[in-house]
Amino acid sequence: MPSAAEPQADDHALVAALAAESQALGGVFEPERDCWRVVHRHVHGMLPSEYDIRDVPEDLYLAVLAACRAEL
């Protein structure tokens, strides 16, 4: 069972907010990359650097990606 501190993919407000953030990063919108970047920032407190390989919750990433794709 996930702890209360772990982000939840079923939190629709969180998923929607992260999806909006990913679309607002600037530049050419690349859904897979940009969604991963905002989930990384949400979980780790900063956008990833070039060599940052820390994990992000896959279920949250996939939920944000699906929300972005639904908007396109």
C-alpha cells in the first residue's frame, strides 16, 4: 500500500495540473519527455539534469501522459 506521501495517479487534480505544466514548459511540445520532466520535478523537487536517472512513479507518469494526449 502506498504511503500518503507518494503521488497518486488517481488524483485527477494532480494529474491535470501536471499535464498543464508539461504543455507549458516551452519549446516544441514532446509529450513523453515533457510529461516525464514535470513528474520528475513534482517527485524530486527539480527538473532533471542531463544525466539525472532517478525514477519517477510509472503510474503517475502514464496518467499525466494520457491526460496530455487526450488534450491534443
